[in-house]
Amino acid sequence: MIVRYKGEKLDYKPDYYGKEVLWIMSPRQTQMPGMTFVGGYPDEYCIFMETLSEDEQVAIRQQLKNK
């Protein structure tokens, strides 16, 4: 599902291990604060939800509820 975070659209979904993550949708998003390279391909960058503040997590989950 697509969510907004810091003015950017990111793809919310669990990773291979079931952790909640926000995946990039554009190569320019790799420079966002908190973005982590997690794979062997150049486009495998994400932000782990667990690293976000409680308020940020609540805001993202609210977006998911409204979809």
C-alpha cells in the first residue's frame, strides 16, 4: 500500500522476515533520512517502521486504516 511519509510516497509492506517497512518508489528517495540499503539490487532501500517515532508510526498506520 502506498503511504505518505515526509512528503514522499513510499510502499508499505512487510519484508521477507515480516518486519514492517517503507520501500522506495523512486531512486531519489535513497537519500531520505533513515533509509537503509537492504539488498543486492540498487533499488532495495527501505525505512524500518520500528526506527520511526511513535507519532510517525501512528500517522502511517492511520493512513493504512483509511485505505
